[in-house]
Amino acid sequence: MSLQQKIGQRFALGFSGSSVSGELRRLVSKYKIGNVILFAHNLENTVQARALCDEIQKLVRSETGYPAFIAIDQEGGSVVRLPADMANVPGAMALAASGNPDLVKEAAAITAAELGSIGVNLNLAPVLDVNCNRDNPAIGNRSFSSDPEKAALFASAAIQTFHEARLMCCGKHFPGHGDTGVDSHLDLPVVNKNFDELEKNELVPFRAAIGAGIPAIMTTHILFPQIEPEKIPATMSDKILKGLLRQKLGFEGLILSDGMEMKAIREHFGIPFGCVKALCAGVDIVLICHESPDMEESINEVINEYERGFFNICEFDASVERIFRYKEQYAQYPSRCSPTPPREKFRERINQLTRFTIASNAADKALPSLGENPFFAGCLPYRSTIASTAPDSLISFSRWFAGRFGGNFMETPVNPDTADIGNVVAAVPSATSIIFGTYNGHLNHGQMKLACSLYEISRQRDIPFACLVLRNPWDISLLPEGACGLVLWEYTENSFEAAAAVFRGEFIPFYGSFH
């Protein structure tokens, strides 16, 4: 095997467009790139998605002699990549809130069937982070729980199901992104915990995942100064990857980096240098997710440093052999493409699963009638983290509900100020009920101020009020005493339909306090 073939296996690249771009084709041909990552902008519908994966496999196989890992972030809930004609399941925290690991298994089975049907063979999920910091802008409802044992239980259920479906999965973000108030897409976070502290919390789900046989783990671009004294993130630290993950935890699978163009790497180290350090530290495959000159510069930097003797050749070759070993198990092509799944049944079951996730702060209590002229207000979805699927400007919580129940609606700013709150309050007078939607109101305090104002109006006029929590659940604990709240977990039509069924009296959601 040539040097170029070996180095090409240790990169995964993203690209623009819904067919293989000219730039990706050039890079695969020139540098023998062995792996590709897909995003929502690459996928238009089921037929196109399968054709694209077929095109990728034919290109990579013809240029490298080996099949490609085709990776995707299909977590469910707020982070999904599959097109609308495929089945997108609820997210991790929503499913885990039900207390039933079987729901996680069902969701993972649906996801595995969908990905297998189009030829995706590597799912960058589940999230193994313990979301122990409510102000975390990156993780939140992507985590199964703020309790490490519960997160471990539900993550293991997903891993078991992916394994049974012969879909390779990848736990993330080692050694833990849950206790930060900074998104590594935007800056370089710090978690100042020692090993014993990590062992009691962050590492619990990772240990469980390794015990469950997880085949891949993704790193995080976070500083852990009590573990790695050099000011470099986990992705670039051999103390964390070789010392902690490989030696102490005994992980023998593939190590993938998080996206190397994130600002935690780009602005503090530079992407080419970051890729060299990550591969040297023990990362098997580095991800560069978006087309840019950084791709070619990074590959050339790795080639140059290899030829200068920077890498341990035995370790480099062992990494390539490890990649091939997992490709033999998970990336065989074309046999990995599975038959078209029963999508109508999947959608029906997802609607049922979504109902199981809806929580209320009022135990065993049906919601009152909305009346003839309900008033709906709330912001449009926004991109709370770059890892999330881009906002859909066509979906509006308030407009959707007004379309279902009549009445009036108002779209509010993400973080309303005093004037914005006054404008919304002025629109209420003739309402027979008030329904307000929050979207990470615990991070955008103007939303909670507006919720309090609308609840006070409802009390003064003796009309029903309900707050629908459309992302992280902690907004519900910030409501005034006596205010009714529903946790929907995500800003999607599936969650809206489930909430509408609650208002129609079709089912009573389970009780959850979320304090």
C-alpha cells in the first residue's frame, strides 16, 4: 500500500451539493481519501440519497481499492440529517425521559433501517455526554440524561440495537462535553476536573459503551488541564486518547475526531496542525466536514510530517489496519444496502413514540379547552449549536398551531426585550386562551419574562395558559407557580402533532418536574 493510500484512509471529508462535487472527486482521486461524511444539505430525498451513497462508494472504491465509511450525524430529535421522506426519530433525552429503554431500542432500529437502506454505514451517534451543565449550548437534549448511570443505561440500549442491525455507531464526545458553558464549534472550552471527578460522572457512559462493544468513539475539542497539562484539547492529546481512552478504559475500536474546522481548532491551532497532532495523538480518522482549502492543506501537512519522521510508523500502520478491520465488518458494498424499510409503519410508530415523550408539570391533568380564539406566540427555531440541523424557516410553532386551532398568532424574537414583550401583550385582548412556546428560554431570559407576563394576563382574565417547551426541558422549572407547561423536546411537526393531541384530549402526558 502506498503512503498516499494509508494517509487517505485516515481522513473523512464532507462536500457541498447533492451529488459528488468536483472538488471531492479531485481530492479522492489525488489523495486516495477513504471516507466521506454527509449532512442535510447533501440529501434531498430517499432515491437521491441512495444514488449519492452509491456514487460515493464507486468513486472511493475505484480510486483506493477499498470501500468507504459513509458517516452521518443521525442522532434524532434536534440533530437529524435525513430528508423529510425518511423517518427521523425523537432525540435522546426525550426518549430517556420516558424511563423505558425499549423506546430507545425502537428508535435506534428505525434509524439503522433507514441508514442501511440508503447505504450509510457509520452513524455518529449516540451522544454519551452527561449534560450536567444546564447552560451548555452544545449538548442539552442531545444527551440521554444529566444522571451518568441513566445516560449509560440508555446509550447502551442504542448501541446494542445498532450492533444487532450491523450498523457501525460512534459514541461522542470523549471524555465529555456535558459540563461546559461554551460550544466548541465557537470557542475552546475548559473542563477543570481531575480523573476521579471524571470517573464519577463523564466517564460512566463511556465505560458502559466500551463494555457494550461500541466500535467507535469521537473526541471533543475541550481542554482538560488536570489530565493534559499542555494547553491542547482532548482531540490532540495522547495523554487523553492513548493514556485514558486506550490504556485506562481499554478501548480497542476506532477513534474519530470531531469536525476539525470548528473554531476550537481553527482559531487556536489551525486545521492542518490540528490534524497532524490529532493523528499523532491517537485519532484514527480526522473529519473535515466542509469544502475549503483547509482540506488539501491538511492532507499535505500530514504527508510532509510523515516524510519528516514526525509519526510513529508502527502506530500509523496499526491505525490503518484497524480501519480496514472495521471496514471489513461494517462497510462491505454493495451488500450493505438493505431493502426499503416500511416507512409508513415507521412514521406511525414515531408518532406514538413522540406521544410517550411529552411531559407535563401537572400530574394526571388534562388541559382545558383553548376556546374559539386562542392566541399562540413564540420564536422561530434558531441554530443553538452548529452541530444542530440548520433551522427550517418554513416551520413556525405559532403559525402551525393557529392553522390547527384557529385564533391568532405572533412570531416573537428569540430573546424579547421590554418593547417586544409589550407588543405581544398588546395582541392578546380578545384571546380565549394563551399558548406560548419557549426555545431554550433558560438561555434566553427574555422568553421567560414574556412567559411570566402572558401567564399574569391569563390569570387576570381567567383564561387558560400553557407554555410549550420546544427544546431543553429546564424552561419548565422557570415558569411561575401554577403555570401549566408541556415539554415537547424539539421544534418539529412530530412534536407539534403530539401536543395538539394533548389539547384535543386524546391522551394525558406523563408528569415531569425537571428541576
